[in-house]
Amino acid sequence: VSQWLSDLVVENDLPDKLFIVHQFQLRMITNREQLVARPGLNSVIHMDGFGGRALKQTTYRYVQVEPPPFYNGFKLFFDEDTNLYQPWEVLQFETVPDLITYQ
């Protein structure tokens, strides 16, 4: 999919696109070392699990990448998370996410 989207962006001289890869379990992305940065895409590994703060922090630490070429995302769930992080708290993380989303 990333190759197809990259080709579409490059061939049509389109602005870069945000390409989000959701990961809420370690086994979801196998062979992470084989992930490839593609022209025209800003790729985010998006920590997408719900639960308590300790679980979310642990999962985030494991799925983090060293930008660039990939970026870090962190998802918060209004209803499913327990003790929901406030936006300012997420911005205090040791590795601040490049993308923060709410659902």
C-alpha cells in the first residue's frame, strides 16, 4: 500500500501524504527492520491501544521509532482509556509523539 501511495504522490506531483501505520500489539508489525521510508509519504507508527496509563506507556516505549524517517504517534480513547491523559501530559513524555489523536 505504501508503495502504491508513494507512486501516486510522486507521479502526480502531489503534496506529501501522512501515512499512518497503527500498532497496538508488538506482533502486529513483523520484521519492523524491513519498513521502508517512501518518497512523498510522512510515515507514522501510531500506538493505537487503549487501557490504563501504565499499559499505554509500556506499549508506546516498545513501538517507538527514531525519527526520521518514521515518526511516533499516540492515540487516546475518550471512553476506553482509564485515567485519560490530558494533552499537556502527553507533551511531557520523554519521547514526545509527533502525532496525537483522540477517538
